[in-house]
Amino acid sequence: MEQLNYDVLKKSGYQGYVLGKHAAPVKVLQFGEGNFLRAFVDYWFDMANEKAGWNGKVALVQPIPQGLTKMINEQEGLYTLYLRGSENGEKVDRKRVISSVDACYNPYDAEDWKKIVEIAKSDDLEYMASNTTEAGITYDPSCKPTDCPPVSFPAKAAVLLYERFKAHKPGIVFLSCELIDANGQELKKDILKHIEDWKLGEDFADYIKNDCLFCSTLVDRIVPGRIRDAEEAKKLDEANGYEDNLKDVGEVFGVWYIEGPKELEDKLPFKKCGLNVHVVPEVAPYKKRKVRILNGAHTGFVLGAYLAGKDIVRDCMHDDVIHGFMNKLLFDEVIPILPLDKKDCENFAAAVTDRFNNPFVDHQLMSISLNSTSKWKARDLPSLLEYVEKFGKLPQALCMGFAAYIAFYSTCLQRREADALVAKRPAGNEYRIQDDGWALDFYWGHKDADDKTLVHDVLANKEMWDQDLTKVAGLEETVYKDLELIRKDGAEAAFKSVL
């Protein structure tokens, strides 16, 4: 079977949209060539080519010395993207050949670095995009402007933008997708620090500050990436009529929030074709919505669901009690305290059911359980406290979820291992609790404590919560009663009691 490229794709009889090889100018320089960016940023621009006639290509930059440059170029930038999941309760499995990628370059190859510099100086270039992982946006004082290339991503970006500035080309829009707060502004800060240290001049600094737009963005799409089952991958190739070594898989749901001025929405090609990409004054409220609803739902119900005998997220969505508990937590307790349009939040929460019900992903509850202490602190505790502040009473489902967290960490503790606590759930099997060592030590140290003492000491632990939660009126008594109900009747019955 022949490897995917433009000629092979044509021979395969593929009927979908394809933008020809080098048929449009490179308008995006993208740092990162991995599964996420190819299933997200490159997908949106590919859709814009088809739906809005944007007529642009993306040049990829391999961010580290080892990467996919050779493989991407062998396939002339083409790859098959599968978007899989559930929409309105229906199974969805969509296939699309992405043709927005022009080529990939390895900056650690001298000739490729020269080509990247030329692209950065191009009249056609409008955007730069990046996802260099959370560690990517880091200031490295050892980098020099004469390095070919500088090691760090901000230093590479600084050098390329300096070349663009010296060529008297307009500023660009930078779309940062790294999973850190204020990603665009953090990148801009690092670039300005390099300009200062390298003594590149105030004119260039003004160009960065005033001519270029560094957008912080919030990305939301689960991307499992490659198809791990070799037999399935082979069958897909046979059905397509070509061998594709870059197959990518993402969930159907996807949304991109880009922080910027209103006029950016008209400049970007996404609004014209109704894509789920939005320019907003600030992304912080949308990040809060994602953390509180999507992540908060996970952390709020999975620990109790595991004790109730469930193993994967999808099965929880088919259990009326657990699903109902999650919906009560979200719709009655979390959404009412969020600073965004209520209907918008409700639509986002409704989509959570479809996302958790993905028939293609066996999302293990135990994988979600990792580091649940810090997750509870970041995702669910703020909602609980804000609910109390706003309504003057305790939220039933969040309190029960808190009790389920304590139950998960303290049910039939067996032994302390180097990196885990081993407990035994009601079904009889052992499970490993993995968290920070100090948190594991705390629960192991309380293995013989009665539940009243355990609940008090958990709530009073300032290392866990940065505050003494026993000061929240009624919380200690409520969580203790909820924990006793879980111990006596089981987690599912306890969940049912709040419905």
C-alpha cells in the first residue's frame, strides 16, 4: 500500500475537501507539530480554507531536536484526522484529510532554520501559533541572538520577530495555546526580556508592544492522538486506500477562545464560517468555566463512582444516579455562581455528558483520581465556598463529593508504598491512591482514626486547603454525616440521597 501524499490521495478516490500542494501562501508559522496542534489549530484553519475561502497554509516548526519533520514532509503535509465521540447522545465518527499544512521544518538543521527565517519575513505571514507544552514558555538567559537556533521557544520567537522587524514587515498576531495562565502575555514578557538583555533597541521593543498582538488563548479538545491498536490502524489504511503514518484522533467537541480586540474576530477567518472559535475580551472567565464545569465534574463524582463499582467515565453516564448527581452538582451548584451567561454555561455543561459518553475512549476513573487533593482544591472547593458566600447555605452535591474524596482516600487502607497508598474498595479489589507524598502520609497516619476525627483533621489541614475549613458553618458536620452514609449504605446510595 502506498504512503499518503497528494498523488496517492487522488488515486484513492477521496471525495472530501483538499487544498492543493503549495496552492496557497503560508499565512501561519506554527511552533509545534504534535497531535494536539494538528487536531486543533491546523483543523480550524483547514475548515476556514474550505468554508471561508481563507486560502492559507501553515508551516510547522519542530520545537525540539527529535520530531515529526521527516514524516510530515514525506506525506507532503497531509494526514487523516478522525473526530470521534458523541453528539446529542449519538455516536459520531468523522474522517477528514487535513491539507492546511504546507511543510514542516527542523530548526536544528541549518538550512531549515534559514527557511524558517525567510517565512518569518514573508509578506504573506499573518499569524504565529504555538503549543510548546507548559515548559515551553520559559526564559532562558543562556540563549543568544546569534544561536542557530536559540534553544528556548521564546528566544526563537524573539529572533524571528527581530528578523521580521528589520525587514520592515507588519506585526503579526501570536496565538499561544500552551496550558498556562495568560500564555500569550507570558510569551510577550519573555521576548521583551530577551530584547532588553540582547540590547536590540527600543524601536524593536515598541514593535513587539504595539505592532504585534500576543493573544492568550484557551483550547479545549481532548486529543488521544495516535491509534494504538495496530489492527485497527491497518483496517483504516485499507479502507482509505493509503498508508498514513500520521493519523490523528480527537474528540468531536472543540472550542477555542482567543483573547483580543473585537476587530480581531473580523480578521480571523473563523467567524465567517460559523466555527466554534471566539474572540473574547479575556479568556479567564472561560477558563474558570472549563475548570469548574468540565474538570470539576470529573473530580466531583469519579471518586464516589469508583467506590460504587464503576471503572470508566462512560459507564457513569449510563447510571441514572451518578449522572443525576453530576448534573445536580453542575446545574444547581456550580453554574449559579459562575460569572458568565447562564445559558452559555448550561450549554457547555450539557455538552459534558456527550464528552464523557464518548464511545471511543475508555477513560479510566483511576487515571482521573491521580492527585485528587490538589484537584479538589483547584476545581471544586472554590465552587463550594463561593456557593456558601452567595446563597448562605451549603451545596449538597459538592459536600457529598467532598465526603467521597475523603472516603476514597481512607477506605480499608492496606499499606503505604513508595508512591501510593493501597486501599480496598467495597467490591473487594485493591486500588492505588497516588498523590503528593505529604497527602498520602496524612491519610496513612489517620488509618486508625475514627471518622469524626478524620473529617475534622482533613478540613482543618491548611497544607491541603490554604485555610481552616472547619470555620465554614456546618461544613464539618455535613461532610461527616455524608461520609457515614457512604460507609453505611455505599457511595451510590449516598449520591442518590442528594437528588
